Amino acid sequence: MVDNPFYGPETQGDYKLHDLGNLILESGETLRGAKLAYRTFGTPNAEKSNAVLVTTWFSGTGKVMQDVYVGPDHALDPNRYFIVIVDQLGSGVSSSPQNTPPPQAMAKFPKLCIGDDVRAQHRMLTDLFGIERLALVVGGSMGGQQVYEWAVVHPRMVERAAPIAATARISLHQQVFVETLKEAITSDPRWNSGWYASGLVVREGMDRMARIVATLGRSTQFYQEERWRSVVGMSSLDDFINGVMKAYFEPMDPNVLLCEMHKWQRADVSRHAGGDLAAALARVEARTMVMPISHDGFFPPHECEADCRLVPGALFRVIQSPEGHMGLNGFEPGYMEQVDRHLNELLAA
């Protein structure tokens, strides 16, 4: 185990841990003493029909979702809904490589998939809160992959689904891209096969990974228009790469990121239908709104639209943002106004 304050309350704010006990994974291995980190806002109504589940993305935590997406001035209004934000397994806050005791610590942490997240979340929601129906499941990127998994696996429990900047099945392009991120970390000699005293010693590998994410996570327009200056407030391109991208990843744990990458590369709801994506998405009963980001290099709008056409009655709303995939963090002026408008439309349906 590695003590990393980035994943603790001093950085992540108030959250609770739900003890799941032993969780049998899709791989067949058992994650022992599994724990899910969660935070709630608002109050469940008498029928428990106002519950909203918010999921997290690669490298992101519940704190980001709380700060950017939830509040009385947003569609996810705690005065109207009982909002549960849950950190995915392996994210650093829930059970993860750096906080799990031996014999499943660090490099021996079990391999996870998106299905394991949804199974754990379902158990927590039903056991802890007695929730049998979700008014909405919403999340971006890997969080959106969890939304698709929820809608396919629990079609009668999910009333509305909103995957943002995500596809139901990972593309081959993304599989290759994520492999470069993994290689950036593991090629650092101080990676030591995942057995390091602190993630900070793997700084060269983490910095390489951050630069790679910067190339596809931000759009070409973001760089051409020097939006790192006008939107993010950095003085130069080097200032942006060092002061934003590298600084963002630096406090994180390398094993945590690799754990999430493994899931990212394998997200695919078609496995529930023998590899037939159309058959899998045809199971969705939720009122669904697919929301890609206009300049997203990870999950381009045309790929998201192809999924949308396979979901019965799904709506398609493009979020305009030259920020690209990283627009999810809410820095782009007008981004959250669009997200809130679309979510309000879906919630009113």
C-alpha cells in the first residue's frame, strides 16, 4: 500500500465508504473487502423515485463531478433530486491498487472491467439506500461507458440515461491510443513493475503520458486558437503543458491510472449479446440522450451518433466545445449551460 494524500479527504473533500465485502469480478477473481466511495446530495422522496446516479471518468473523482455538475443552479439540483456520486473501482478513492492491503496491493490488484463497477454500484444502491429505480444515470467518458452498461444490464431500473462523450463499445483507435498511455508509464525505469514507494518517483513516465493525453484530449482548434491562453489562462504553450497537463496527473498514482486504462480498453456492452452491439443496445428501455462533444478526439460525434441510432428512441445532442474531450472538466465557457439544458430536456421527458 502507498499513502497518497491526493485521494484522501484533504483533497477530495467529504465522502463515505460503503463496504461491499467480497466482490466476485467478471475475470473470476475476488476483490476482497471491496469498498465504494460515494457522496450524496439532496433527499430521497417517499417513493425513492428521484434518485440520480453520477459516475466518474478516467483520472476523475467524485469531487470533480460535485464541483462541476451538481448544484442548485444546475440540472442536477439537490433540491429536486437525491444525487449519488460514486467513484469507480480502481479510481484511487474506492478500492484501488494503492489503498488495498496485500495480497492484492499495488501491481497485484485484480484486473477490473466496467461491468464490475456497475455490479458494485447496483449492490450499494439497493443495499444501502433501497433504491429500485433510477430517475437518471449520467456520466462522461468512462463514466458514460458505465451509463451504457447500466442501461443494458438493468434496463428496467434505469428510467433515463445520459452518456456524455462516450461510446457503448470502445473503438480500435482508442484501444491503440490507450496502449500508448500505458507504455508511457511502464517504460519509466522507476516504474519497477508497479512496486514503487511513491508514485512521484515515476514522474518521467507520468509526464510523457500527460503530454500524450494533451495531444488528443484537446482539439487542434484549442491549440491553433491558443485557447490555453484565453480559456485556461496560461502564459505559453509550455506553461500549459507543465502547469496544467503534467500538474494534473502528477499527484495521482500510476497503478490507479493503469487500472482504469485496462477498463477503458475493454468497455463493450456488446459482450452481453455475443458481440452484437445492435442487439445489446436494443435492450435499453431508458429514455436516452447521447451527448458527444463537438471536437472530441477520443469519442468523435459520429461514433456516438452511430450508437445513438441503435438505442430505441434515443435523442442526440452535440455539446459544442473546442476544448475537445477535456471540455468535460467544465472550463469551456458555455459548456455547462449546454449540459444543463440538455439534461433538463431529458429530465422533463
